[in-house]
Amino acid sequence: KMTPKQNETCFKCHIEWSNKFKAKKFPHSAIKKNGCASCHHPHGADNKRLLRNKDFNQELCLGCHKKNENWEMGEKETTHKGLEADNKCLNCHDVHNGHVEKLLKDKPIALCTKCHEEVTTPKDKVSVHTPVKNGECMKCHSPHYSAKEIMLEKTYEPGTYVKNVKVSFELCFSCHNPLEKTAFANGDKNLHQFHVLNEKVPGKQRGCSTCHEVHFGDHERQITTKFPYKKLFLPILFEKSVQGGSCTTACHGKKTYDRVTPATNKEGR
């Protein structure tokens, strides 16, 4: 163990690292707390760069992070492919210090879209999901391990019908609660609740992905232009107005809603 003061001994020769530490805002906490000897032997070693582990690998990082941050996989089944690629942890993180918190090499959205180009928001999209707009991929995705599909933090089960929307769309319900009154209302009637709970067919609730895109959309509120039904994709035509809007789908003809002056729609299609 070396104190940060004793690091100055290292920096007498490793001037380039001394300059890098001064230039960047976020130093590696291990170096800040215990000095260079956290990862390097000060006198000699059988490994390159005098590392305490054979070359650089995850074992070196997880010697601290697994213990201090509970990174044991446990029942978590999926590993982020970035952790298994050539540079492993270094695909996303700097080793010693960085300009971004958690030693990230760039802002999270920039790092993610280097590999996940499909999440890059096209300029012609009308609406963008707030976490995507704010570059907060980790609001929904785990960066390291996950027991859920596509590295999600909580359950998201796409599909038109589910048995229990709160369970199947736990991820969405962690921020949104469509069972409370939202802007999607006709007078006092909560149309989210009407659609989600599917009052005409009890036990067959509609999922969030029936009407909403995940990352961005061609309509307000990421409302989709089509929804899945069995092996088909059926169209949705949504139009927004000042106090509400209208929606035409394969399930019903044009239905209008107004939050201030409730619209009267014909029953059935």
C-alpha cells in the first residue's frame, strides 16, 4: 500500500501520468486512496507493467470491484458483450483517470451508440424517450450483468396482450403509472387505464409496447405507427390536438378524446 503522497516518487519518472492526472477531473478511487501500488508492484513482478495480475484482465479489476460493489453474477445470466470483447473493461473505462464519472471514456450515450447504432436518434423523429434524450441508457439497461433480456434492469415483456401489465412491464412502471390519470383522458375518463386494463376482456391486459415505441417515435409520446397482433403489424393513426387528440386503429375507427370538453364517440368500430 502506498499513500497518494508516495505516488510522487512514481511520478518523478512517469511524468506523462503525472500530467494526465492533473489534466483530468476523475481519478481512479483506488489510486486516490491507496496509490499506484493498488494495481502495480513497486519493485518487480513477473507480469507486464509490474501488474499484480497476469497482464491486464478483469481479475485485476474485480479484485476490488467484485468485493466492494457486489458484482457477483449470482442468478444474473447475461454478461454485456463489451465485457467479453478484446479490451474487456477498457472498452468503456479508462484505467487511471478520466473526464467523465466512473472513469468512462465518454458520455454513456456516446459509448453505447458506438456499438448500438440502432439507438442513435434519427433527426426526423418527433419524440424521444426522456432517458434517451438525456443520454441515460442505464436508467433502463445494466452495463455489466443482467438476468433480463437485452441487459434490462427490470422486466419488459413486449407484446399486445399480457396477463398482468404491472409484472410484465415492471420497467415502465418504475417511472410511469398509466393507471393514474394522465394527459390521455377524455374528460375525467383515464383512457390509459381503459386501454391497459382492457375492461372488455378481463385477464387480457394490453402492454405498453402496443402503442409506444421504446427509444423514439414518429408521433408525440413515442406513439407507434403500427402494433403487433399475432404475426401481423396493424396500423395506428394518431393525431394530436390542443386539448387531446384522435386515434384510428385496426381495432376501431376514429376515436376522439378531449381533456376539457369530453368527446362523444360511437360505440363499437
